[in-house]
Amino acid sequence: MKATDNTIAMTFGQTKGGQDKRRAAAAGNATAVHGLRITRDLHEAEAALDEALIRQANLLATMVRARREAPVGPFTGQEALLRLAASQKAVLDASGELARVHGKLADVGREMGSGLVDDCPPKGSLGDAAHPVALVDAA
């Protein structure tokens, strides 16, 4: 018995052709397992970036509301607000890069014939040239 990655290959004196078929099947299974894991982790990473943007937007609104409702000057906390806005831009930039990763992984999945990593965004989810969807409608 030989352990490799997440698969176990066992040989019981079969012919070489049988061993080759089992190795190919084990490699295919390992590829499928890795594809499922990549898909899961990719979707979790995308959701985490969206959640970070939501939390930062909530923080921004809370900070501006606090400044407006407290007896402070109109520019109190301005530097913190600017830094938060920069942080939001960085998360948006990261989200764009992750979308590019998603696209490249979808290409790899198609090349391998697995199709496990879906298109991003799914085709038609935000409209297309013939049927655009306004951002307000999408939200």
C-alpha cells in the first residue's frame, strides 16, 4: 500500500494494464477532489471580500453619522475617513484581482475538462448587451 496525497493506491498482482488504469483513475479522482476544494475556497474568498466591503461601508456610514450627530467640527475624523476610503479601494482592487484568478481557474478547468470552477459572474447574472440590468435592480 502506498499513500500519495489524498489517495491510496493498492496493488494485488494485477497486470500492468490494470495498474495503469487504477493509476489513471486515482489521478482523475485526485484532480476532481482538488477541483472541488479550489471551487469551495474560491467562493469563500469572494464572499469574504464582499463581506469586508459591506462591513467597511457600514463603518463609514457609522463614522459620518457620529460626526454629524456629535458636537464636533465638520472635519473631525477626516483623516480616518480618508484612510477607510483608501482601504475600501484596496479591497475593491483585491476583488478585481480575485475575479481575474477566478477567470483563469475557469480556463484551467475547461482545459482539463472538469468544468468545476464556474464562470464569474455566471453568464446572464447581471445582464448582457441585449438585456442589461441596472445596478439598482441587481442590488
